[in-house]
Amino acid sequence: MEDKLKYLSPEWRDEAYRRLSAELDPEKMNYATTSLVSVYHNCPDGKERYFFVSCVDGAIGDVSVGEGEPPEAEFSISGDYDVFAKMSRGELGAQAALMSGKLKLKGNMVKALKLSSLADRLNRVIATIPTQF
Amino acid sequence: MGKKTCCTENDPFFIDYPGRIKSIQEAMASEGFDVYLGSRLRTISWTTDAFCPWRSYIVIPREGLPTLFTFVIDASRVADDTWLPEDNVRGYAPLGGQDQITQISDFIKDELKIRKGRLAYETGLSNYTPEGNLSQYEYEMFTAALPGLEFVNAHIIVDRLSLIKDEGTINRFREASRYTDVGHEAVREALVNGGWKGKTETEIAGIAECAMRKAGSEWAWSFTAGNEIASGYRTGYAGGACTPATRRELQPGDSLMVDLHAMYRLGLGDYAYNYLIAPVTDRMRWHARNYIDVVQMCIDNYREGITPLGLASMVMEMAEERGFTDYVVPGFEHGIGMMGDEWRIGLNTGPIKYWTDPNHVYQAGEMLICAVQYACPEEKIGFRYECPILIHENCCELMAKFPLDVEEID
């Protein structure tokens, strides 16, 4: 049985970077330049955390996790840790989470629409990481 | 993209949109506003050069470019049509953080960094359904989301600046009026020599629309149902200023009112022409003569310095002398501007707020729709004249070139 990595830990981040870089080439990422930060409120230890991904001309750039103030990004999605965890376990869709207001998106919605398929690709790769929530 | 690239100063339809924004910002500065939140359709058209049928808002800071917010499903198209850069067109959506209230208030707070000060917004009263004043709910939500800002009704800023029309706007109206001329030619051709037989009002509307679209019209813009056609008793409604085409088939002895609308880049065409279908009685011709004389008197007298009340008094005096006051609606114009700017004349300075100021003194460069409604319900007959006009110092220019007449056809 594959060892599970703790969600948003440095090891989980390293695995995310490895899988994203390996599976998403610039063509699959439409040569896009953008950045997205997910902001997790009410983590199990009471802290706030973030997960940041940037993409330059379609190549995966920075992938980072951390506590406290998140870095600036073109798009920001914020919500409770539990909501993100449910999404990662496949129990809740991103669209349903946004439409119900459980997640809050900041950024240019018109651009977000154009990039939504890329975000889906990112999420699909991240969902393959054996994760312990 | 075509619109953006053709919008140079050498283009006859050029409008200096950055200059318009600058003039708003100068007014904001002199009146102590930090940000302008425009929501009226007339404001959106006047500032963006884009057709925005969905609820839209324009946020104008004291300096720099404005940002337009519209429904996300239409935002890409609007971004393509407007002169504003793509980044300055945002789409709102029913998603967390993306509804219009959250998005706009976050934009003002986080991107414009305005958390305190005075916000200009637009409210008031209108008989025109799509006016777009901020709703009570929007006002409550915005004021709750922006607690540090004082909200002040300031629509007068745009109303004042948009009163006198620039050359590009005037030329767009001329072009849209050319389309209504084309539409009327097509309708006339279809009706004469017995062509009217078996035709319905909706069919006539379609004949006109087809011709105007071929000529380049984007939309029969009127909220009163596009191309308005009335026949027979329907031309004689008291007041009678809204006649959506029906499936009524034309009959011998009918009067027929053909009121066409066209649009060229938010400039509006609006011309109404009338027919009498044989057999035509002397009494019908008497009504027609009265109507034509009223229109002619209006056209002859619209110029700088005249007022709506002054003109109405003059016309109604003639009607009184000739015994047809009962049949004339005693108002001979409505306001007009780029799409969404319709109805009232002047600057809301009249005795009844948000209605035409009867004592508004016309200035050269103003535009209006000369509108005459003549109706005799008991005789089931009526006529309508509408034509965009430009006020000059000593006369007015008729934008449409189709003749003034009540044409008899058999």
C-alpha cells in the first residue's frame, strides 16, 4: 500500500510539483502564464494555509505551500479546509463549491473561464497524490 | 476588433471615449468624488461604446481607465466591442466571490484602494424600463460592503456631459437614419400597387427589418417592440405611442403606421411614416392634413432657444383654430442619445422631477426625436411622426431623409 502524504505538508508539495511537472507539459497547459493560490481557512490545527501554483508559458513554475499571508496571484480561491478536502477526495465538485458560495474566487472571471480547463487539469493531477487529510 | 481599429480621429464615427472619461473625472474632482459607480444603460453606452444588454456597471476612478462589469456570459464579446482594454472588462457570475456586489466592492477596496471617501452613484425615477438606476437592494448591499464610502446620487454628471452631441455621435445617428430610410423604401415597394393585400403588421415589420439589416442595422433598438406597425383601429389608440406589430391583416380603408428603428454603433434611427389604404374619404384626408401641418410646424420651429412648452403652445393654438385639439398629444418630442438614453428632455431641472423640463431651452448640438402622435379613436384613424433631429442655431436637421407624407395606396 502506497504511503500517504500529509495534505499541504512540504512532502506533499514536493510530490505535487513532481507530478505536475511530469504530466503537464506547456502544450497541455496552452502555453498559459498565470498563477493561482488556494487559501485554506480553519485547518485542523486552527491555522490558515495556502497552496500556490504558477505557470509561465505553460511550464509549471513555483509550487509552494505555507502558513499565513498567501503570495499575490492572478486568481485566489479561498474557503474552509474541509471544503478543499472534500474536493480532493472527490466528494464535492469545484463548480458546486463555487456555486454554493463555499469557495470564494477572486480574479478576472472572464480570464478564469478561459483558464478553467487548465485548473481542472491541475486538480486532476493533484488528486492522484495519495493524501492523508 | 474592427470597431477598435476603425475608431481613429479620421473616422467620421470617431468618438473620443478617453476624453469623455476625462471629463467625468474632472467633474468628479470638482465635486469631491473618489469613484463613480455608473449603472444606467445610458451611462454604460456613453462611456464604453459597447452594447450591454445585461445588467452592467462602470467603475470610474478619479484617475486612469474605468472598469466595466457585466454578466460573465457576455463579457468576452463586450471586451471585444469596447474601446477599453480586455483587463478592464470583468464578468460577474453567481459564484462565491464573483457576484456583482462582492466583485465590484472588492475591486473598489482592493484594486482601486478606495476605502474612504465619496462614491457617486445613479438613482432616480424613469418611465423607461431599462433605465438602470441602482436598485434598493443593490444600494443596500453596496453600502454595507463599502462602509467607509458616502454614497451620493450624481447622475447629473453624465447627463450634463452627454447633452450636447459630438460629431461622431451625430454621424452615427445619421447612419442609423439612413437605415430607416432603406427600411421605408422596402416597405413602400412591398405595399404599393396592391402589394398590401394579405400582408400583416408583423410581415411589414419583417420586410423593413430585413432591408435595414442588409444595409447594416444592428438592431431595431426600441423597447417599444422594435419596428412598430399599426393598422386600422390600432392607429387610433388615444396616446397611441406604442404599437408592437400584430398578426392583423391590412384591410381596405385602413390607415397604416410604419415606425422603424435601426441602430449603428449605439446611434439610433427612428422614423415613422404613414399610409392610407383606398378607399380614402375626405374626412381621412382632413385628419392627414392636420397631422402633416402639425409635423411641419414642429420641424419649422425647432431651433436653438425654443422650449418644449413654447412649441407645444404654438402647435396647440393652430390645432384649436382648426378644431382638432382632441386628436393631438400635446407634446412633440422625446429625448434621445446613445442607446439607453431615451425619453426625457433636458437635465431634470423641471417642475416634475425626472420628466421633460417644459421650459428647457434647446441649444445647438442637442438631439431629440421629433415625435407627433395624432389619433382619433372614434374614427379608428391615427398617424405618427418620429424623426431624430439635430438642433442648430436657426433650424433643425432631420436625420432621416424619407419624406413627410401620408401616402395613399390602392
